[in-house]
Amino acid sequence: MRALGNILWFILGGWWTALVYLALGLVCCVTVIGIPIGKALFQYAKLMAFPFGKEIVKETFIKGEENVSSVRKIGGTIANIIWLPFGICIFIGNIGLMLCCFISILFIPVGVVLAKSCKFVIWPIGAKVVSREDVIATKMANKLQENKE
């Protein structure tokens, strides 16, 4: 079902949304300061191309809190602050579009995808788009690690 949803999403408009965010990511990568933002926009483009079966998680969830350097965390916070005005504009647009989608029964899945992406557009640096199976495997590995300690 996810595959069918992803195919329909991609054909009916996901491709151009992903293309827009890929182009924005390339523009951001022109400057050294914009590279983390560009990489985050590439992650967002991945979500917008094929959203069903994907989850947005923080990098610290995947790698572990102790495996992400403090320089990366501080740099990510600074880049997120630089991104924040743009993220708020995209967030407001997503909320408006999401509410319009929820009015129609046919577009509720689109609204769900937009709702899922809202947490990403505000604070994107340090967020990763991974499959749902990877999230489950990481949770299980984290629980095993906690039990060993």
C-alpha cells in the first residue's frame, strides 16, 4: 500500500515538490554557511518525493547522543537559527495547505504528509528522513543497549 501511495504521490505532484527543494538545497550549498541547510533540504526533498513509510528523526536518535559532537550540535543550532525565518514561512504555507487538504476526504493523505513535514521545516538541521523499519530497528537496538547497562 505504501508503494502505491508513493507512486501516486510522485506522479501527482511529489516530483515537482522534491525538485523545488533539491534546487533550493543546491542554492544553499553555494555558500559554506548554507551547506548544512542545503543538506537538510535534500533530506526534505527525499521526504517530499516518497513520503509514505518514512519518518523524521533527529540525528542523535540514530547515532546516539554521545556520538554527535558538540561542535556539530552548536553549528546545527546556529544554522537552524539562520534558517528559522524561511522555515516559518514554509511552515505557515504547509499549515494552510494541510487544512485545505483535510476539508476534502480525497486529500487527507496529502494533509497527513504535510503535517508530518511541519516539524522538519521549522528546525531541519540534524533531522534525518529514514524508513519506518529503520526507526523500529534503532528503537530495539537502543533498548538492548539500555538493558546491557
